[in-house]
Amino acid sequence: MRRPYAIGMFTLLFITLAIASELDEIETLLGDLNLRLVEGIQRSSNIMVPMRDGVRLATNLYLPVDENERYPVIYIRTTYGGFQFHRIKHFVNHGYAVIVQHVRGRFASEGRYESPYWTAGRDGYDTIDWVVSQPWSNGKVGTFGCSYLGESQIILAAENHPNHIAMIASGAGGAIGKAKERYGYFGVFENGVLNLASSLGWFTAEGAKDAKITQRPNDYENRVRTHIGHLPVSEVAKKIVPYDTGFDDLISRPLTDPWWDQQGYIHPKDQFSVATLHINDWFDQTAHNTFKLAEHMAENAIHPRAKSQHVLIAPGLHCTAGKLDSGPVKIGELEFTYTNKNFSRLYIDWFDYWLKDKDKDLPPRYEYFLIHSEQWHASGDWPPPTTQQRRFYLLPNQHLGDQSEANRSNAAHDVPSDQFVYDPLNPVPTAGGPICCTYRQEDRPGPLDQTALKSRQDVLVYTSNPLDQDLDVVGNARVVLFVSTSAKDTDFTVKMVDQYPDGKAYNLQDGVVRLRYRNGIARPSDVEPGRIYRIELEMRPIAYRFKQGHKVELHISSSNFPRLARNLNTGNHEYNDSTVVIATNQVYLDEDSSSYVELPVMTSHQASSKGKQSESSPQKKNH
């Protein structure tokens, strides 16, 4: 007796779904019509572009209304929901076709999502094949985007499609992989140490496998807050979300494992044929790798245009380049005056030069904003040739001094080292720094006042005398420490800090050395408790003016949690271990074991001028 009722309910459900589907289609058609009438843009939504294995990727096409032209194409790939329309409109209004495509397994695209970039190269290549066969394409393709959208461009560039001519890749240092011995997969490994907050945040919030959309639990932030300190680290993601993520893949294999080579990241043997404008920000966690990628791609160019690897660094956070207005700005808690650059014009000029063969000036090879100078500066090389290394020694009484002060200190003191006790269950809490994509409001990136941390017993603070004149640091600070530990392994963390006359102390850059990786990530070595080791850290680059009267500080500890995953001091597997050992760690200061920091100090600057081509830019391109 109930069967007709069941059939009727099924029919009603089918009709409802069909109507809903039709309503979605009608809404899309109305939106397309509105764009054509109001914006002068012709949009075709969810074109299913076939890949070599038969999987089809959903792609939106945006064209100028004039359908009789062929246009160069700006290709944007995303794992997220959409892309800023104002940027699409900007390109279309300047005579470009734009396609925005969801990656495999996301939203309306078919296929399986396995890991961020496992098919990025081949799917991008196949899409360009499709693009150049279209009647609205002139055969020249550029790519554009930041973060994931930038890294996927770099990975596509290694495929060397002959029609992939130029790209603007922002915040894209996480594509670097093993190149330059960085092992910086997805931007979440730093000298072999996991950036826990960033990796856990992104992969649990965005990295669900086999899901069109990552559906985070409603109490996601509270789950992260509750479980981020759980040990072992290998269990944390499972406690936060109910679905499989790529986080387990990150931490289950050595960074030298051949598995990484199959995930799309850049390999030392990769070659390139694409002209690239690399854009990043000083307080982005991948800024260092942006410079390394540009260097690697130029060195491995197989086409003359790929020698054009230009770098532009703004003074903000992840993917904020071009979003600051001229005048007083605040990054984190650091206040300074910013001078705006017309990024919209920059983007068009770059693509016009390479894709339309227009006579435009290229930007300088390296262009950067010097914080507290109110100016952009340019150089044909990095670091700029006018930098000189100025060495500050770590001295007794936690002083940071020059060579003459070091000589006097060695004669007057007999203090061989400073020491502190590091307890992994009471780590130094993260306060600012290069944090990204954690999806938690309390994780504040950038420079923050470090005063509250300076009183901890496990933080050594070395402070210079007040500067008698401005000190412009441009490049990578290099830290050399002589250290020992009572444990079988430990970390040494370093922060470069600007102490203001009012006592506030803002972190500028920081870094970490895991003692087992002191000889390189590919050559992990056992640690002998009590033995003195020389370790070296190249910090992230920055362009920053320490003002007259300020002090340079160096903060040394063994943790920065949750930005960095803790070293448990056992020497066991880093992320499967839950045993904790308290370590006594020492930094040596005597004449035979002189610890120091070298700052790249500018002696003169070349201000960048609008419309002026740098000496290192090619005068004529070879497409």
C-alpha cells in the first residue's frame, strides 16, 4: 500500500532537484547576460576542458564583447571557490581573454583531488593545448595568481609548453621543492622543520582528499586550539577534522624521499622557458624561496626569455602586494610610511611586453621597498652590490657588539657561554612572524612587540648599543652560532629584532636550525650530547632601516610554537614521537667559539624610477 506513496516522493524529489538545477543554470545565464550588457564582458561558464586521461576541468572564459578578434590569454588555476572579478575585468578591458579553471577534483571539475599539485603540470599543459586551439586565442598564454595560484604556475612552467610565454607568480616560493637544496615543499618546511601552524591550518581547512569542497567542522577553530599541542604530531589532523587530508603525507616521509618528485614540486634538473615576474612580501614565509626560485629558473633557462626572472618585493604579509595605499600603514604592529606602486599598470605592461609585443619597459631585475625609507629601490643583482657585511658578536652580559667590543670583552671576561633550559611542553609561544593560512584569528602574522617574551628564562636576548646613525639592512642576515645540547637533538631558533627607544621590540625575520640537519637536510647527523657544534643560518631576506637611536637585537631560543613544530629532543622520528626530553642548551661566546650575526648593510641605494628600464633587463625580447 505504501509503494505508490514512495514512488510519488521519489518523483517529487527528482522534479525538485531538476528545478533547482535549472534555476542554477538560469542564474548563471542571467549573470552572463548582465556581464555582457553592463561590463562589456562575454562570459562562458563551466566549459568542461578535457585532459589527456579523459577527466574534464571546469573552466570559465571571459572575453571582450567583440567576438571577431583573437586575444592573448591570461590563464588562472585555482583550488578555491573563485577569483577576484575586478582583476579579471582589468585584463579583459586591456584586450586579454581570461580563463579561470578549478583544479582537478575541486568544485565542478571532474577527477580526484589527491594532493595540491600532483597533476598541476600535465593538467596545465593540456589546458594550454586546448586554449591555443580556440578561435578566440592568438596562441600566446600568460599565467597569473598568488599563493596556490602562483605556485601552480611555477610547476606548469617546468613543463615548458611552447605557448606558455610569461607569468606573474606571487607568493609562490612554496613551489621550490628540492631545488637549491631548499626542500621547501608547499612553503611549510624551513631548514627541514615543519611550519606546523601554517601546514596544519591549510591542509585541514582546504586539503580534504576526494572532496569537491572542504567542509570544515563548525567548531573548527576551537578544535585547532584544543589539539594543536597534541603529541605525536602525526595524530593532530585526525583530531581536528573527520576527513583525510594531505597533512599526513607531509610528515610521514623524509624530505629526500622520491615520493616528493611525483608531487609536482620543482626539481633541481627542471628547465624553463617562461619569462617570470616573481612578486612577494617581506613578511611572507616563502620570501626566501622566491629569490631562490628566480635564481634557479634563470640558471636553468632553455629559452632566452626565461633569462628574464624579475623579483619585486613589497613590505606586507602573504599576498598583500599591491593592496597597500600610500601613507601611514601598519603591518602587524609595525608602523611606517608606504609609497604606493601601480601594480595594475605593472601587470598590464608585463603581459603587453611579452604577449602583445608592445614596446614597454620591463621592471628592474630586483625591486624592493625599504621599510622606513618611504622608497622603492632597484638593483641588477641580489644582494645589491653596494652591501657590505657588518658583523655583530654575541658577547657576555647578552650584549651585541662589533669587533672592537669583542676584543675588549675577550680580555675582560671569562664567560664561555650562555645557557637556557628548553622544555618542549613549555615552548616559547609564537608572537608574529611569517605565519600564513592558519584560519585562526589569534595567529597574527608580521612584526609584533616581543617584550613579553624577553623575560622568559629560555630566551637569550643580545642587544646592541643605540645606533649612532641609520642602518639599512638589505639582504639575508647570516647567523653563526657555536652551540651544544644535553640532548640527542634540539633546535636553535633566532629572531632579528628592532628595539625602539620606547622599549618596544619588533621581530623582523626569524629562522631555525635543527641540529640533526646541521650538515644539510640530505645529510642528517647524530648529535653527541655536550659536544660543541658550529651551526649556520641564512635568515629570510629583508630591506629594513634601523633608525638612529634604535638597537639591534638577536633573540635565541629553541622553540617558536605553534609556528614551528617542536623538537622533542629525543633524536627519534620528529612527528611520530610523543616522548619528551628537557634539554640544557648553550651558546658559546669565547674567542675560539665566537658566535655572531652578519648583517648586509647598504652603503648607497639606487631608487627605482617609474618607466626606467634597469640595466639588467633585456632590450629586445626573443619570443
